[in-house]
Amino acid sequence: MPGELVKALRAVAGSPNVSTALAVREQHGRDESMHRYLGSSHLVVSWPCSACLCTFPGSAVGLALMSAPISLGQGGVCFNLTRMDRITALSTEDFTVAVEPGVTRKALNSYLRDTGLWFPVDPGADASLCGMAATSASGTNAVRYGTMRHNVLNLQVVLADGRVLHTAGRGRHFRYWGPLPCCRKSAAGYNLTGLFVGSEGTLGLITQATLRLHGSPEAIVAAVCAFPSVHAAVGCTVQVLQAGIPVARIEFLDDVMMAACNRFSGLSYAVSPTLFLEFHGSPGSVEEQVRQAGEIVQLNGGSDFAWAWELEARNKLWAARHNAWYAALALRPGSKVGSPFKQLVCVSSGLIVGHVGDGNFHCILVFDPADLDEIQRVKEFATRLARQALALDGTCTGEHGIGLGKRHLLCEEIGELGLTIMRQIKAILDPKNLMNPGKVL
């Protein structure tokens, strides 16, 4: 059967788009996570170039969108969708765009550069937009612009049996304004788009996403300010949001993380609990936002802002924030990082990076991947931290999905009945468990 499967795939997709090479299979069997048991047990990797080539009825299919696949010891097919990289439709009047899975966040915004529009969801890495939809990704701009769940309008999904589903109807994109037949909102039936956002490839392959765009801000200014304590920084954030200041980004780093970022990125910021902020709008509105935020910062004992007005300076500032993962790794060469993601609570351990504006954080745990005892301690700590977040009515994962590491916590968050309904949905859409088996449930 494996030989016949590979032969049939090559006949459909073309030999250059199919590989059984060990190095290729190993490359598609791992990611940046701490989970080292992903392996290369899938039989073949395929690069479809269109949605119709994703309908091949393989056996025990595992697929890689944002998460590396496992195949439960049965082998399978890993579909790499990066060669499907077209921007298939753009409507500047409707503030919408349709993209294939190979289109990344930066590629889309480069394409939109002269339109006055942009796509603001920014998880840090230059991620695939359909992969971001599959994992319900978020990022630094979520406090103002929302997450992927708020910005995906329609999905084209290839189901396990080969049927192609348009979750909001073929070609529909729900414009902001304009004449019928398109509309901004719909109450037509179940929210199938929301079902597939965050499904992590377990219900089907996302082969196109229609996304909501936003107007490019006329003026942007970024700032950094240090605080005497974690409590002061978090309190300042809450007050900024309560004041209704439409801050675009507000990120938190603790003192240990700031020291790591200074060292890794060649910076000289104060080694204290710190907020990174960014304000968007017209020049006048940005000036007012800055004035109001500055008053609140001073009331909470914060330092004067270090400003970044020009694009190059802002990029340098945010590059330091986005490189926090690698800054943590650099503290202990040869290490790996576990990053449990939780509702924001004040904790005293170091290496904390927080999307504080929308209420969650990464507690970065640097460990030796060869030390089994240390790995076990990291897992136990991550579980305790997640359960503390759940006890505070938070979530065990604010972004990036359940994947492998938090499957044991899903029932604790949504309840047994919720988990049962999820399993029933999975069984209806994928009765043979072909799609990314072993994930989420």
C-alpha cells in the first residue's frame, strides 16, 4: 500500500511535488516546540498547488499548517501548502482579501502597501495566514484589532472525503458598506467559519481564507517605559484600557526578560518590568492618546517614555520584543523553551512576556532537552500554572491552539459535555480520523 500511495500521489500532484526523502520527512516532523516525539513517521510529503490536489484520499493523513504532524505509528501524508501562494482576490472597497495557504502575513502587507489597507494580526513570526487561521493565532495588535477569529470572514476547506466547503458560502466576504448582494453581517445558520478557525487541521485543510482588512493608520508612534514592579505595570495597563484609550499594542516584559532582550538585541533599556506600547490614528488623535497614557504611566510610578517615531526605530523596538523567544534560548545555549500560555496573573518567576493588553502571557521556561528529570519538572510546572489560570476563570491557551501539550487540560476548561460535542463533530467530518490525528482531542 505505501508504494501504491506514493505512486498515486505522484500521478496526481506530479513527481516534483512529492518526496519520500528521510531528510524532508524529518524536516516536516518537528517544530520549535519542546515536543520531541513528533518524529518522521509519515510516509510522504506532498506540495499541492491547488485545492483540487488536496482532495487525494490518502490513508491516515497528518498535515502541517502551524503544527508539526504526528501519525500515531501508522504513517501518512504530510501536505505542505506553501506552494499555494496566490492572493486570489482583493476588494479595497469591501476591505477584504482572499489568500491561499502559502501567503504569509508580511507578503500580504507588502502586496497591500499602496492600497491604504493592511492586515494587523501579528503573531511575531512571518506566519502563513491560513496557518494562523487554523491555530486561531493572535499577537501584539490583538488589543485593538482582534485575533484571527475576529478577522476571518470565509474559509475554503477541503474535507476528509474530498468535498470542498466554503464556510460562509462561495465568494461571500461581507463587505463593510456598498450595495447588495454583499453585506457586513449575516445570521444565516451556524457559524461554520468559526468552527474551522482554531481547528488545527483536525477537521479539514484550509486552502483559502477571506480576511478582513483595516485602514492603515496615518500616524504611528511606539514607546517603552519601565516600572518599579510587575503590579505597577499591570495596574497601568488596566487603567489605560479603562480610560478607553485605543492603544494598538501594549506588551509586558519582566526584568529578567528585559535583561535577556538587551543582551540578545544589543539594547540598553532599564532592567525592570517594562511596557512596550504603540498608538495608531491621525496625528492629532495619536498626540492625545500619548498625553493620556503618559499621565496614567506617571500615576503608576512609570519612567518617562522612550519614543520611537520613525519606522526604522519602531521596527527595532518591536524586533526586540518579537525576538524574546530567541533571547531566552540564548541565555542557555543548547536549550529548548517551553512557553505555557495563560490568562494574565501576577507571578514572581522570571522570563515573562505578556500580551498584557488582551490579558494573557507567556511564561518562558528554558530547560535542557537531554535532562529527562528537568523536562518532567517543566511539564508539571506548566500544568500547575495552567490550572491556576483556569481557577481564575481564564484559559489554558490564549493563542496557538491546544496541539499536543495541553490536550489533558481541554476537558478541564470546556467540560466533559463540551469535549464530547467536539468529538462528535470530529467523527462526523472525519470518521476515519485522517486529518491531523492525535491533535487537540
